[in-house]
Amino acid sequence: MTETMNAADDALLLGGVRFTNRLLTGTGKFASRDLIAPMLAASGSELITVALRRVDPKAGEQDILRYIPPSVRVLPNTSGARTAEEAVRIARLARAAGCGDFIKIEVITDNKYLLPDNAETLRATEILAKEGFIVLPYMFPDLTVSRQLHDAGAAAVMPLGSPIGSNRGLEMKAMIRRMIESSRLPVIVDAGIGKPSQAAEAMEIGADAVLVNTAIATSADPVMAGKAFGLAVQAGRLARLAQLAGEKEYAEASSPLTGFLRG
Amino acid sequence: MHITLNGQVTASAAPNLLDLIIEQGFTPDAIVAEVNFELIKRDRWQQHLLQDGDTVELLSFVGGG
């Protein structure tokens, strides 16, 4: 009961905005954009990423924002940026286009593993936070950079679990755990989470939220997968709040072993 | 007149940004427009006159993680 009551008051604050759901989702890779709204409903996600790209009029692309219900906040990312300046340019365009103050900074120069450039990410964070953005930087887990991002005005830090779209889970678990221990900002595990059990694991070790896109969007049933991830994030969060006991080397009986059988 | 539209040199007879967007077959209500690296808000598109050699970026929000 105590856990439930804690969970009822258990909001996540990002830049002063209150979220009751701790699963962030993304709009990439869906076979049909019509699946996005039911996925959001099934997962409970209140914040979803989008990207900004050049338009090809022949491709008949439609604005992805139309597929996101107005109750869900939009988190534009700066994907495609290779420098802080490019990320800043995308962020300003996204805000001017009416997407609000949230921005996920993503600066990537490594095309094989899509690992973030922490130095450029930090520079972009400094600039955008001063301009009043709610900055969520995607970063390689690093305690020093995490602290610097805090000082630069980030609203959270978003360490990768493993490379984007790899479904490999928490390869960075040890360092993420240390970040969680020391960070004064919410820690949102972003990238690489491929299964609900991995999302739950991130929440159990104390992550404040997780961001899942590929695993939901590329499943055979993204609506059901969204629900599964939503439940896993809730379960992991409740387990964290419940402060589970740690592992032990040997068995410890859960039932009384002394009794009447042998007098 | 030639402008660089989304990285491609493009011939256009459009006098202003709104006309260019329509002339080139884009859907205006889904577009974010930048001319010479400066964002031009939607309500300014018709007033924004184009000049030979302008660099125009027409962007839109797409799926991304």
C-alpha cells in the first residue's frame, strides 16, 4: 500500500513540467504512422520524439506532428547534427515551428555505432539552456560530462544503454548506475533498450525514465509492445521505490525449517 | 532565377517564398522554411521576396527517435 501511495505521487519533473509516466517514446521506424496514437495510449507515454528533415515533395511525406495527440508533448531531436552549431540551428527551427521548448540534443559523428559526441553535446547544451530550452542531452555515460551538463543547464541527462537501434540493452549498466548515484539531474536511459525486461532493469537500478523507440516501432505489434514497455517501466519503478533487498550468496529459508517432523 | 532549394540548384519563377513552396509541389501547412539560414515564419512567407542565388531549406517534422 505504501508503495502504491508513493507511486501515486511519483511524478517526474523535467524543466518544471510534470510527467506521471516514465516511458518516453519515439516516432521513428513505424510501418504505419497510424500506429503512433494507439501506441501512445497503450503505453501511457506522455513525451515522444520527432526529427526535422528536408522535405521531398515527391515522397508524399506528411507532417508527423499530425499523428501525435495534443495531450502528448513533442520532443524534437537534433539528429543529423554533427556539431553544436548544427544542433542549435535545428533546435531553434523546431521551437520556431511551434514544437515547444523541449529539445533532445543528439550530436553524432560516428556512423557505425552512432555514439554521441559529448564535447559538442555539452557546447550545444550551454547555448540552448541559456535560450530557455528544456535541454535533454543524449550522451555517452560519463560522470564528469554528466556534472558539466548539469552546470550547463540541462534538464536531465540521457546516457545510452547501448548503440541506437541495437536492442542490446544495458551494456553501459555499471557506468549508468554510477551516474544515477551521483547525478543531480534526472537520468533517462536512452537508446538500445530492446526488451521490456531491459527497461525494467534500468528503472530498478534507479533510472528516472527510459526512452524506447526502435523496439516498439519495429515489433510486429507496436501497440502491444508499447503496452508491454509501459508496464515494465511501471514495474521497475515500483521495485525501485520498494527498495528490494539485495542478493545473497546462500539460501535463506522463506518457510520455517524447524518443526514437528523429526520431533 | 535560380535558387538552391534543399541543396539542389533549382529554376524558379516564384516571386516570393509562399509561391515557391506551392510551385515546387510542397504542402505548405507541413513546412518549416529557412532562407539564407534564417527562419521565415509562416505569416511572412508571402512578403518574403526571393532573389537569384538564395538558399532555401524546406523542412518538415518526420519520424525519429
